[in-house]
Amino acid sequence: MAKDKSKKKKKGKELETAGKVVAAATEQVSGEPKPNMSRKDFEKEMEKLQVELVKLQEWVKFSGAKICVLFEGRDTAGKGGVIKRITERVSPRVFRVVALGTPTDREKSQMYFQRYIPYLPAAGEVVLFDRSWYNRAGVERVMGFATPEQVETFLRNTPWVENSIIQSGVILIKYWLEVDMEEQAKRFQERNDDYRKIWKLSPMDVQAQARWYDYSRARNAMFAATDTPQCPWYVVPSNDQRRARLNCITHFLSLIPYEEVPREPIKFPKRQAKGDYKEPDYPYRYVPEKFYINPRSGRQRAGGRSFHGIERSRGATAAAEVWPESPGREEEKVRIAVISRTVPGPDAIRPAWRGDHQPDLHRRMGNHAGVGRPDGLQRRLGHARRGQS
């Protein structure tokens, strides 16, 4: 009886300590608001960090290092955003992202960690888990997908499993991204209002907001059981997304003992002579030029109902435009735009080649792609030839 009381007292102290640690981070999250970091300043700092990430990548390949990073945290805290910035300028063959969905019936019957073990890094790899085996301590516990006994077994075994991973030579790093209640509610609303983000909003997310304190208790228990000296948790205050990304990536780089790998300077060989090579007489299918550069103004324009002043309609098959006279720029006098039924989309545009291939391409399109010419286009093509001769 005395032993049970002692165990409960010890467990209570551990939970209290974990709660204080995360509460301190949460205070940091919801403290005095800092001025927003401008996008320009953010991108400037991010560029420096991404250069370092490329250096890390080359060192990982050279040394055969194995790095595994777990990203956990509140819903909407920005786990995916940090991962996106880490992987933006590096090779997907070195940096792999693992974001597993709902386990299958077969996976549910396996040993719990068995599902994750195959994704651990081999030599020369960095693996980033967008949520990990800690699902059992969080969403599975709160939503009742795991029994209390399963959760307790998980929390008891996890330090041993992680220590085994570390002993195999893997550098294992764990991040917890924290946001406050108000910021989470704001981001959920943004996801609901922005059609580009609705895929991020699920019934589980709605429950995450409603069960805020259940998730807080689960987080505290997880920290108490798995925040070990060998594999500690690092908390990232994430109310300010830009600063959170910079701080997290800076810290990640500081934990890895990487060095810049010397590389031989590359000298590009001289291009071979053209010889007897000729461009093939082939009816290429061009992607519609809905965004294009106006050669007269140098400005980029987006396609709409007109293409350089030429009306486009669903039934149109071809159109031509003659640029105004411009001494010394004869090659830009004529631009032919062919709207082809063979390219997907009602307004598909097929631009002709310039120079010698221009009339040829229209002939080939007419013969092979089933594109007819409206009255008068042949005459305009004739003017185009004479203008270029």
C-alpha cells in the first residue's frame, strides 16, 4: 500500500514538472506580442539557413550519418510549414518526409512500433516525421482509439525503443510545436475560409479545439514519461509562424556536428558542333500560353478572354495577330496563336514557332492535328512570311 502511494506521488510530481515545463513554453507563446517579421526579413534569414541545410545534406551523404526528426504538437501549430521550409532546397533523395495516414487493420494487429521502424533512416539519409509514434500518446489517447493499458504500455516502452534507435547510430531529435488557444482557433477558421486549406481541416481537428484540456493532460503525461536525457523534447513556441520556422531550423542545425564538405570546382565542357543535325518535322503539342511576356513592353500578362487583343471563345480554332511596325525588330512583327481542339481545355492556345518553322508548324497542325483555318488566316500567314523575308 505504501509502495502504491509512493508511486502515485512520484508520478504526480513528474506530471507537475512536465506541466510546468510546457506552461513556461506556453507563457512564452502567449506573452507580449512581438512586432510581425516582414516577409523580406524572413526570406533573407531563411535563405541563409537553407544554404546551411544544403551543407548539412552534403555532409550527411559524405559521412553516412543517419538523422531522424520527429515533429509533434498542437493541431495548426505549423509542423508541415517547418518541414516544407527544411525540404524546399534540398534533395528528396536525402531528406525524406514521412506522414502516415490511418493504420490499416493489418497494421493495427502488429506490434505498435512495427509500423514506423521501416521508415527510419539508412546511412546518408535525413527522415522527417510529420507526426510519429507519439500519435498513441496524443490523438489515440484523447479520442479513445487506444485503451488506457495500451497508452501506459506505450509510455513505459518508448524511452527503451528510442534508446535502441540511438544506439544503432541514428541522431534522433524530437520537437513539440506549441500554440495558444486563441491562435489555434484563428488558424482553424482560416482553414475553413480558405479553399486552398480545407484539406487540412478534419473532424479530428474540430475535436482538438473542443478537447483542448484533454490534449494538454495527454501532452503533460507524454513529457513526463518520454523527456529523457538521451532523447529530450524541444518545445518551439509557434504563435508567430515565421519566427517559429527560423528558430526551429536554427536549433536543428545547431544539434548536428556537420562540416562543410570540400567540393571540386566544376568546369563545363564546350558544347558540341551542330553538324548535320536538323530539327524534326513533328507536330509538337504545345502547352497553352496563358501567361506570357509581351515582347513590346517586356511585361508578363495573364490570359483571360483575350490574347494580345484577340478575342478567344469556346468555339474558336485559330487566330492571328500582327504586331505594329517596329524598325529593327522584324522578327517580332508577327505572332501566330493557334487555339487547338487537340489540347485539353476550352481556351487551349498553341503558339507557332518563330522563324523558318512558323508556317510549317501551322501546316502540320492543320494536316495532323485536325485544326482548320478560319477564312482569311491563310492570307495573314502569307503576310507573315513576306514580313519576315
